[in-house]
Amino acid sequence: MTAMTYGRTPKANRYLSNSLETASPAALVVMLYDRLVLDLKRAEEALGAGDRGTAHTNLVHAQDIVRELLASLDVDKWEGGPGLSSLYTWLLQELVTANVTADAARVLFCRTETVEPLADAWRQAALEVLNTNPTPTTGR
């Protein structure tokens, strides 16, 4: 059972699977960032409570998300690509260090100073794409 499916009913897992299969690329990035923020919040809370196991699980999942974002980034598609790649690499290193050292302050910094601003930027970009490419309506 993965962190994405843990504790979900089979019906909820089907809904999640269908949502992922039909989402646009922009929506998928927003979903990844939303889950990344959630993982970091959970890790912070767990570290604050002294629960290293839960913190570890959430930090590893957060690292997996960052790796996926990094792997799917085509740095040649836009001029900001190399910078974002470097940022993802730095973030990954910070999350590994936070996990090894149980550093809740480092997790908080990564979340509030890096991930949440990026999540907001991607959400805004996805909305702009949606607004410039509205779904066609039927002639009813």
C-alpha cells in the first residue's frame, strides 16, 4: 500500500485513479504540489510530536514527489527550466537532511519559503491556461 492509497477505500482509490488519468498536465502538477505541501505539514507535525516514523514516511513521500517533478521537467522547453531543476535538486537535498537530522525547522522553511510559493505560482499558471483554453461547450 502506498502513501497515496493508505487508509482509502477501494471506491476512493478508483476516484483518485480516475482523477489522475483525466487531469491535464497543469492540473497534475498542481496536485503534486498540493500533496507535497500536505506531506511537509504532516512531517512537521510528526517531528514536533517526536514521531520520527511518521515524519520519515511523509518526508520520503515528499522526496518522491520532488524526484518526479525533477524527472518530468524538460529544462530545454523554457528559459527557467535549469533554475527550477537546480531548485528541485536543492529541495531534495534539504528534505533528505531534514529527515536524517529530524529538523522540523528545515521542513518548515522548505514548505513556507519554497514549496508553497511554487505551488501558488503553478496554481496561477494552471488557471491562466484554463482561462485561455476554455472547455468547448455543446450546442445545447
